[in-house]
Amino acid sequence: MVTILDKNTALILIDLQKGILQNRPPEVFESTLANAAKLVDAFHQASLPVVFVNVDPSKANWQQIRKEAQTPAINFTPEMLEIVPQLYVRPGDIRITKHTWGAFFETALHEELKKRSVTQIVICGVSTSIGVEGTARQASELGYNIAFATDAMTDMVPESHERSIKYIFPRMGELDTTENILKIIGLELK
């Protein structure tokens, strides 16, 4: 359960982009997107930083290395990199394009958060076990307090989602629902 949010908390949304969500069953992402949109709105209303992270794996070194899991090379068009329209991106929001699982590796994310004196992040998005977990691991190593909006993230493999929620995330931060995180933000606004 999230006990408190730091005064300088940012929302980080991972890979909620057209290229990731297209051609997927809408019921898989419907509630995730609805909860993410609620968080975006609350953070905007509270004048807290919102970070939209998309992934462009075409420049990723991991596509070239030897590995047992064979995954096809992914080349996203510019449209596939766009954040889904259900989320309202404002001009002042931070935009980060990553090329690996974690959003801090070889991007300006850490510097952007430091400029705003951010000490905590609320994180959500897809996939729980890849982009969200990869970013959370890096944030933990950098010393950020982390809150996970567990109902604003999902994974195409339900067992992977559950593993991250049950075993990995509690070691790095606090977990809660969107509703409870919104209540904490509401208390801070008063």
C-alpha cells in the first residue's frame, strides 16, 4: 500500500503507444488505459510532472545479440511511436523515447527528473514484466522512491504480470490501486 507521495513526485507511463497496443484484444488494455488516463489527469491537475515513455526498438543492441528466444526485428513507423489517444499529452509533458527495456538507460529521463527535483515516481504501463519492471529496476538503482499503480499496468503474459507484482515490485517500492493513489494526490492538493 502506498503510504505517502513525496512533494516532488512524477508519473511515468511506459510504452502506452500505438505500436504496442494495436492489434491486441481491447479488453486486455481497456481498464489499464482508463486507470492510466485518471492518473494523467490527476497529475496534470496537481501540476506534477507527467512522463510519456515510448519505445523504438529498431535501434536496440539487444536485437543483434545471441539469445535463445527468437523475436522478430521490430521497426515501428512514426505513427506506431505515438502515445495512444486515450491519454492526453500536454505540451509541457516530458517525452522520452527508449530503445531498451528500461527508460533510464541512455536517455535524458534522469536529468529531466533531477531538473524538477523529483524524488519519487508513480509508474504504470506495459508490459509489467518488461518495460515497467526494467524502468523500475533502474529507478531503484538511482534512489527514487517508487509507487506502482498495479491496476494501470498489464502484461500479455498474466503469469509474468503476477510474478512482478508479487515478488519483484515489493522489494523496490509500494504497490496500490489507482483509486488509492488518487486519494493521496487529492489529500495533497488540499
